[in-house]
Amino acid sequence: MAEDRPVRIDKFLWAVRIYKTRNMASEACRKERVIINNIPVKPSRIVAVNDILIIKKLPAIYTYKVMAPVEKRIAAKMVPDFIEDMTPEEEKLKLFIKSSFGNSYRKKGSGRPTKKERRSIDKLKSGLNTL
């Protein structure tokens, strides 16, 4: 299943479906959002078995261990064969909180929030960001 040829990090991140396109993976590498073994990498960096990947996709920071490098995009069911998710539960909780409280719902016709309402909304959101 694993390929014998060396695999670039941008291709690997695209192949295991961490990024939707290879261009997005390359851009993340250039912006130092991809770290291998505590070193920020360029898109041309070669991936090896047992490398620890740290991916900064705000609001969470994901951690993966490379089980086997792969160059071609694989099915979502096969992803656990190639990477092991080592992301701490606190990071997953951040993602859950953002998705559940990201958009506030206001009843139609109630207008814009007053200054007092806006301050209470900001206070609630800032309290959630400290978790």
C-alpha cells in the first residue's frame, strides 16, 4: 500500500485529506502552519515513517503520526492506515465550541442588538475562548 518513492509533505497532506487541495497544503507549509518534528517545513520536505506532524488549522492545532507515506489521494476509510490522530482532547473541544457557538441566532424582526446585549454576547464569547 505504501509507496517506495519519497513523498513531499504537501502531496501527503492532500493525499490523506487533511487539506482539500494540494495548493492549500503548499500554502499552509509556506505560512509555517505545518511542523514536522518541531521544525517548520517547506512544501518540498520529504515525509518519513514515524514523523510527528503538527498542523495549525485555527482554532485547533492537530497532531498526527505518519504510519506510511502515500502519494496518491486515498479514500477516507483508508486514512487511519496512513496517519494516526494524536490530537489532544482539549484541541478537539475548541473545535466543537467554535462550531456550536460560532453563529448567534436572532429572531427575525428583533433588529440589531443593543449596546448592553452586544456586551453580554462579547462577554459570553470571550469566556468560551479561554477554554
